[in-house]
Amino acid sequence: MANLTEIKCARETGKLLHKARESSGITLQGLANLSGLTLNQVVHIENGNFFAFNQSLDQYLANAHHCAEMIGADIRSSDQSSPVPEKTFSIEESIPVFLQRVA
């Protein structure tokens, strides 16, 4: 079973690859051709859907980094042990606006 950290890591990696691909001016099909992956696999990578890779985050990341290398981008985080930094929220930020009392 996937945990939240793995899902966040996949999502962030997919976003980084998407931005790198768009800034390079390469289409999804072009990246698929360069990387040797199918168009569907590239779409799954950019969407952060590592479930399409048999729920293997390692396989997902390997494919994502391979795609990035093909377009000359580096999407590796500086801290591989924690690829997605956890954002901390104050209690005020975690309460939806419609539930907050106006003072």
C-alpha cells in the first residue's frame, strides 16, 4: 500500500517533469519518442500516477528521471531522503475559511 509521502513525491516529480518539458518546447509525443516510453506512460509520469507502474515508486522515479535526462533537465531533489518537503501549517491555516469565526 502506498503512503502519503510516496504519493506526494510522485506528484511533485511529475510536476517538475511537466514544467521542464514545456519549457523545452517538447510535446508529450516528442518526449515519448525520445525516451522510448509510450505516450500513456509519459502522461502517467507527468500526472504523478505511480500506480500505473505496479505501485513501484522506484520504477516510477527511474522512468521520470530518464525522461528528464532525454530533454536535458534535472528534476532530482537536493535531498533524496525526503523528496517532497513537508509544509507545516498553523492551526489558523488548517481551518477552512467558512468555519472560521469573524472577530
